[in-house]
Amino acid sequence: MNARNQRPRTASGGATYRSTAYTSLLPWQVRERRFPPTGLGRRGLNPDDVYAFLDRVAADMAAVYAALAESRLETARIKAGLRRRQADQAGARNEEGRA
């Protein structure tokens, strides 16, 4: 199996490890990316250049999906906490009304 077919290794927490020097791709960079043609005797684009770029796009997408999943978990935690607090307050109001 070659490297481009393998899933990226993840650090603890499920996020893909990145150097602080790594800059994420921006949408305009993906849209405007052009590849040099292959050498003489071949048609098309250089597969190594294309696969390297696709690997970078895939890594950025993985980071976006990991951040989205983390955001959804945080939203679920906040909603659960809010529901608990509302239930506690409703219970306290009910107890005051009975007294």
C-alpha cells in the first residue's frame, strides 16, 4: 500500500498532528492551483505533484472535520448542562410553590 492511500496517523484526541509552521490551505489556493505538464513522451500532469497536493487537501479536510466533531461535542455538552440547570431551577420553583 502506498502512502497516499493510508489514513493519516492521529495524536491523542483524534486530531491530525501538525507543526505550528504549517499553514492551512485556503479555498482560493485550491481553486487556483495549476500543475506543470509531464515531461516529453507523456501526456497529462505529473502524478507526484497531483498526489502531493491531494494529500495536503485531504489533511486540511481531516483537520476541518476533526474541528467540526469537537465543536459538535462541545455543543452537546453545553446543551446538556443547560438542560440540567433548567431542570434544577424548575424543581426549585416547584418546591417553593409547594411550601
